[in-house]
Amino acid sequence: MTDAAHGPETPDLTTDAQAPPTTGLELQEGVRIPRRQVYSWALWDWGTQPFNTVILTFVFTAAYLISDSFLDPAVAALGKDDPAYQRGLADLTSGLGLWNTLAGVLIFVLAPVLGQRADATGRRKAWLAGATGGMVLCMLALWFVEADPAYFVFGAIMIGLGSVLNEIAGVNYNAMMISVATPKTVGKVSGLGWGLGYVGGILALVFVVVANAADWWGMPTDNGLAYRVIAVGCAVWALGFAWPILAFVPELPPTQGRPKVGFFASYPVLFRDIKALWHTSRRTFWFLLASAVFRDGLSGVFAFGAIIGSVSFGFSTDQVIIFGIAANLVAGASTILVGRADDRFGPRRVILTTLSIIVVAGLAVVFLRDLGPIVYWVGGLVLSGCVGPAQAASRSYLARVTPAGKESEIFGLYATTGRATSWMSSALWTIAIAATGATIWGTLGIIAVVLVGLVLMWFVQDAPVADA
């Protein structure tokens, strides 16, 4: 068909080729969810967030692993103003980016197949418990990362492996959201989980600030001991708060008719499922593609944000931690509040709005950096206030369109395509820094990923929103 004014019609590639299958949320229509189950589910975010906030972003990585403690002593002695010193720090950030990239590749290979197997067996809790326990062990292993260049690679590997295990656990955690939400509440529930996670990160950072202000109550702090104790504390925190989901949230039943096959035989099944997704739930397919890009950029913002503050704006350890507290406070409040807008206006609008603001704020941080730390404070807090809502709305979107019984597999694909600083943002971060010799330019690599994801998201239809 043609239109005289506009020419041939352009087909909408995001619509389903046939009537989409029933989603897990639709099966929850009218179900009353006990509050204890909702908060038990959300507490997993609270318990595991210090890995992202304290270990990966603001303290262990930014203030310790990317510091002169891991430079060659001759280079460290040159001082911060020496180009060789700055190049040495850039090499550390680039090296960390490489290990994060390798972790992203491992997630790409494992996440959807492990999710598929969890759907088939109905043992999402077992996978959640095992991966969470492995992440805790990685944090405990950071105790052995002494302040010496010889331990840098071991520390980077443990952080990368912890990221992989955190992501595998998150696949099943996200899938279990269907158990505690309905079509009318999924945006609010998703926002609650992300929001409580940020608040948990705040409290963990506050403890670090108090301990540092008290000079660790007389404890020796040489050889990185304070940071190593922090890593152990984060592991204990996770054990203390992540368990209620295993005790109080009901397990989703196994997917009916799903064959139980071996690990490697799971890949052909996965490819058939992706093909079926194209035919029966095309909107889901296109959203996974778009979110593969923008969520990787969001991960990059938090993975490398504190490093930018420390290396490019000269923030001290205490300043980085204080900024982290403020950033998590803003992120937690905005995520919980915007969750209600998600249920009212739809997750797509939330995603488009927040990604647009992130691009503008990120460019401002780079090109106005000569104005000093105030640029990082303002731009960084704006970024923090948008990343959480975008992440929560993305999870809500996928929950609204995922076929019933395939939650873990689809959320495994979700993890595969853009979480935990996958290769796109990490690689562009690494390339930009390697080419320029300055950490600040790595920011443009991350913003480029967010911008491309924003453009792709414009072509994805919104998910269905329940009537109020």
C-alpha cells in the first residue's frame, strides 16, 4: 500500500508476527502478593549491592586497585604531576577494562543457557544461591590482594569473576520478580528492588567513611589492610541480607514440555527459542537488541564513574566515598519514585527520557571539566539520578513481555546482551584511554554506547501497561 503524500508504508518491525504468548505477569493478574514476599525479594538487591557500590565502583577498585599502590615503585615515586605517573594509572584502568571485557564475554556465553536450564528444572533458587555464594567467595578472596603490583591481576580477575557470578545470580533474581509482582505493580516492585539496592550501598559506604574518620579504631592500615577488610565486610553483608529470598519467595514451577538436555545440547535449544521469539514475541526480540546497547552503557557509567572522579578530577579517597554516598542516595530515591511513573506511563517513556539526560550530562562532564570538581558533582549526580530508573524500567519492560515459563532464559538473554560492563563500553573505554593517554576521554566511549542505545530504543514499541 502507498500513500500519495508519504510514499510506501514502512512496516513496523517491532510488532509481533502473530498473537504473542501469555506472559508470566498476565498469569498474576488479580493475585494478592504478601508484602513479606515483595520485601524478601527486594532485599537481595540490598544485600548484594555493596559488591557493585563498594567493591566495583567507589572504594576497592577506584581508591585502591587503581592507585599508585599497584604502580612500579619507580613510577609511583615520580608524583602525580609526572606524565609517566598518569600513564601508569591509565594503564591500570585500561587493564581493569580488559578483564571486565573478558567477564562480559563469559556472561555472553553462559547466561542464557544457564537461565534456560533453570526454567526447565524449576530450580531458580538453587542457581541464585550458588551464584550468590560464589560472588561472596570472590569478595572474600580480595582479602589476599596486598598493596603490591604483583597482586593487581589477581584482584582484577576476582572482581571480573565476581561480576560474572553476580550477573548469573541476577538472571534468576530478575526472573523471580514475576512471583512477587502483578501487571499493575511491576514497575513499582522493580523500582523498589533497585532503590533498596542503592540504599544498601549508601549504608555500606557510610560505614567505610565512619571507619576511616575513626582511623579504623587503631587497626593497622598498611599493605592495603583497610581495603581488604572492607571486601570481607561486603561479603558478610551479602550473606546477612540476601537469604530471605530463598526462604520466603515462592519458586516458579518448571516450564512444561521443556526437554532436559545436557549443557552443550542446550545451545541448539537456545537458538531454536530465539527463532521462536522472533515469530511469537518480536517486540521482546527488538527490545533485547536495543537494551543490549544502552544497558551496557549504563553499566559502564557505574563501573568507571568513580575512577573518572579519582583520576580525572583529583578526588581523594574520602571525596570519592562521599560522592558515592550522595550518588546512591539520589539514585535510590529517584528509582523508587520513578517506578510509579513506569506503571502509569510505561517503561519505554522512562527509558527514553533518562537516556537522553545521561547523554547530555556525560558530555558536560567531559567538555566542561576545566571548571573543576563542581562539574563532576553536578554531572555525576544527574547521571546517578537517571541510571537507576533506566535500569529498573528496563527490567520492568522485559517482565511485561516475557512469555510465561521462559523468565530465566529471557532474563539470561537480557544479561547476555548488555549487563555487567560487557565488551562495548569496556572496549571503547579502553581504546579511548589507550589512544589519548588520559582517563577522562574514556567517558566519551561510554556515552557513545548510551547514545546508540537511545536511538535504537526509539524504534521499539512500548510494553503493555495495566489500567490503573
